[in-house]
Amino acid sequence: MLVIYYGEGAGRTGLMATVLRLKAGKQWQSVASYIQALGSNTLTLPSHIGFINTHYSV
């Protein structure tokens, strides 16, 4: 497991981790649970959800 954290709290690092896990073939629910369990703000912001919905079939 690799966790990269950028301390500003906007969720950019978590968004990239989400993208990498989706590209690796992980299922959306598994990815979302994993990323949120790390304490990231990712997937709580409308812009992040919009990006994922636009670029990935979740």
C-alpha cells in the first residue's frame, strides 16, 4: 500500500489516488470506501464527484 498525503486538505491527492485505483480495475464502492477511510476530503466535494462521474463509469 502506498499513501501520499498533501496537507492542505482539498482532496487533490485523494482524487488522484481514486483515479489510480479505478484505472487499476478496482470497483467504485471499494475505492470510495478505501479513500474515505484514509480521512481524505476527496469524494465529499461536488467537483471531485463530477470529475469521477464524467471520466469513469461509476
